[in-house]
Amino acid sequence: MPSPGAVDETLGEFWVGNPWQIVSDGHNLSSFERNRMYLNVGGKEFLEVSHLSGTDSDGDGRSAVAADFRNTGLPDLIVRQVGGGALQYFENKLPPAHALRVTLRGAKSNRQGVGSRVTARVGARTITREMYPANGYRSQSPNQVHIGLGTDARIDELTVAWPSGKVQTFRSVAADRHVVIDEAVAGDAAVESVTPGQTIRP
């Protein structure tokens, strides 16, 4: 397809008739926009920590995946960008804290429990997470729920509300582990602890 008008190369303009050939023709769509990171402070406000965290790359980030890649209870960050190196990995250096990772195994609901709501009651706090693995440009977050607990080593009450309408409630759930919750199993037996490297049956 011909250019619809004159191309001024002195301004960095270019024209490619087929957008799938942009990279092979030696061009880059990166505008070198700096990435930003914000730290949630008490669930009430956000503090910009881009420079302090080293995440303020000008590589024009297109997607970010946060997950506990090192099994430390702290989610790390992988950023995919179109310039300045395709992938960047940022290790979480915040002080260690208690957390619970939850994988769901649906029965009447969809097998991965997508659309479920997981609620943790810890003292006077209520923490709610939804099972919606985030999708970005050529990336997807793990199908897990991460519940950060700070200084609390136990959840007083953990509730899973499944898309099927079933609700499961578990009391006094220990933190600092990865659990699989099975919709088809009744009582506390529905919660199964798994260890790093262990194969989780589908």
C-alpha cells in the first residue's frame, strides 16, 4: 500500500505498507516513554517509587506480570517492552511478610475457578481478591490469588465464592504456603498444601 502523503524522514517519520513488516524493515514504534511504579500505602493512597525501584526504564513497557516467581511470599515483576531490552525482571526487595497463595480447582464451575471471589478475614481487616488472571501484550499472570497478610501469620476466615454459586468457608488458615482449594470436596479436606516443584493434578 502506498504512503498516503509525503514522509519527512528528518522528523523520524516512516511508512510501511504492511504493519507486520515494521520491525523487519528496521523501524521501532517505541516512543521511549518511561515506565512508572506506584506503591499502595495502607489501601488509601499511592506513592510513586519508579526511580527508587529502578523500574523507570524508557523501554516503553507494554505489559507487566506480578507473581511469586521465587516462592518467597513476595510477588516479583516481569515487564515486557518494545525497546531497551525485551524483558526486564525486578526482584521484590521489600521486607519479608506473611502471605497465602491460592489456586482453585473447579468442579461445577470452570476448572480454573476464573470468576471466583476469595475473601480473607484477618482480625478487623477484610481482604478480597478475584480470580481473573491478567492478560497483557504476549503475557499472562499465573492463575493464582496472592493474599498479602503483613505481620499476620494466620487467616481467621477464608471464603471462596465460586461462579456456580457454591460458597466454601475455612477457619484458622495458616499462611506462608501455597494451597489448592477443590470445589468438589467438602470441609477442610478441600484445602491441600502444595510445595514448590510439586505437580498439581489438573
